[in-house]
Amino acid sequence: MRKKLLGMILASFLFLSCSLSPEQEAFSRSFTLPDLSLRNATYVLDRGNEPPLFVIADEIDLYDQTHKAIIRGLHFSQKDEEGNLILTGHAEYAEVDTEYYDAELSGSVTLEKYPEQLLIEAEALSWLGQDETLVSKGENPVTLHYENDKSVRGTGMTATLATFTVTFSTVLEGVISQ
């Protein structure tokens, strides 16, 4: 009986000595694991009111509580009802709001819109899902290629894809024509 009691006392000391410090507790509570992690994944986003968006990614981490998806090595495409390509793109990293479909894209971002032959290249862009609009970040330059051989480079770009409207706050190189 004494050995059993001594064993219980030693075990309780062991558990007490292994408790986390206040700093470690705060860190462990701030670290959130994804609800779902996908590697080398293909994901289809179908909102019903437009053709589905096909996403191929090296990694997708989904967080249900915060409505976020973290995507690394992102390639995406969209086809119309007849199977014609209407949109393709790439980004090294994306943070997506899965509730409103807004996204922050970064790292060699490209987006090509067909049949308009519009190619947008930037280091970082924001996608506003409700407005179907791309917005450049800060003073980071964006290059717009259009009509096969024309290009414009500037900052403060806003591109509304639904209406095919593109504006720059500052044009660094090239000319925009209508």
C-alpha cells in the first residue's frame, strides 16, 4: 500500500513539474491547426452562379472557424459552359476568405483572361470576389499585356474583370488606349 501511495505522489509531482509556463500556454493557445490539409491537391470551387474554378495546389490548409484557406503553389483555371478557357492564373501563396471569396495573392502572380487576351503580372494582388476586381498592393508595379503586343506597367491598378475595365493611379511605362 505504501509503494502505491508513494508511486501516486511521485506521479503527481511529475505532472506538476511538466506543466507549461504562462508563455508556453499562450503560445500553444495561439497556434491553430488546420481543419483539413491537402497536399498535391485539386480543388473545385463551384458557387453555382458562374462556371467552377479549378485549383491545383502544392498545399491547401482549410480553417473552418476563421473561414480561411492558405494555399501554396497555386494554379487555377476556369472554363465556360462550352469548355472554352476563360481564366488561368498562378501565385506562389494565397490567403483566401472562404466565406466571401476575397483573396490575397503573392509571389509571381499571373492572371490571364480569355478571349480578351489580357495578361496581368504582379508580385502581389488582392482579389475582391463580390466585385470580381483585382487591386494591386501599395507601390508594387503591375504589368498589363493586352491585344497581343501592347503593355502597360504602373502602380495603383484596379482591374474589374466582369466589365474588362483597368485603371492605374500611376503609369510607369506604356500607354493605355481604348
